[in-house]
Amino acid sequence: MKIYHSSNVIVKYPDVQHSREYLDFGRGFYLTTLHEQATRYAQRFKRRGQQAWLNTYELSWEERSWNIKRFESYDKLWLDFVAQCREGQDTTRYDMVIGGIANDRVIITLDRYFAGEISQDEALGLLRYEKPNIQYCIRSERMLQECLTYIYYNSETANLIEEGVADLHCRSDKYLAEEVWMEHTEYKELAH
């Protein structure tokens, strides 16, 4: 399956060590199959004045070969697991966790729950109406190496050309090739 990871750098060789702790599903490499969601997330880097890269991968695995935890909804099990991970109390050894991402609306509910402003029942009542946007968190180095293949990154210039931005279509092929080459050169410098 095609899957995305947004970052301020190109991530050709992902690893778990560079992940922050205390995230929804703990330390791991986070991905989504939703192109729109990944693009929206990448815009956060742009707003901070950083470069934004939409890294694209192929993810394939045989279910029986890996220890995978799936959450189908924002339920008590999901909430308890996220709470444990965010508090650094998760002791599970899952290779990958699949489940709902804490988007803007969900995060408000979670923040209120973790701050003690609402009870678990109230939080679950609010979350019941949310449709999960699924995220994948690969938590084992072995799974990253064996199941995730880097395909490419989306360059800013290439995306603008593809979207038909008018001023780029008025430019010469040489100009466009130079722009893409500059991005590529920058990419190579970042990758090393």
C-alpha cells in the first residue's frame, strides 16, 4: 500500500530512534495512507518557515509475521493506550500500531481528559462521534527495514507543475528543469 510521512527533511531511511517519546502510539515512525492528511500536516512546517517534504513509501507485511495492534474506533481501549503512551507508561512490544490519529477535534477532547476537566465517560461520549483518520506507527526497526520501501519525495516545484500553477506553465522547460534540479541538489545535501 502507498503510505506517506510528512517532515521538514527527506526521510529515505527512517528509524525509530529519531522519534519523539510520549506520542499517541509511543515512539515510532508515523505514517498515513491519506494523502490529504499528510499534505495538511506538511503545511505545519511551511507555516514555521521550514521546508516541507511529503515522503512516499510502499508498506507491505504479512499479518501473521508481526505483532500488530489495531484500534478500529476511538474507544476505551484506544483512549487507555494513548494515555499510557503519552505518559511514557507503555510496556507493550508491538511492531506496529494502527488506529485513529488525534486530529484537532480529538486532541481538544484528549487534552481536557488528561487535564482532568472531563471524565473518561464524557471523553468517550465526545469521541463516539468522530470518524478515525487512521495512522500507522511502526515501532520496530526490523519492521521498518523489512516492510517499508522508500519510493520518492514530492518536490514543491513538481507539485506546482502538476497542479497547473499558471506562472510555471508560462516558463520554459529549461527554467523548470533548473528549478527541479535545484530541489534535487538540495535533497541530496540533506540526505547526506
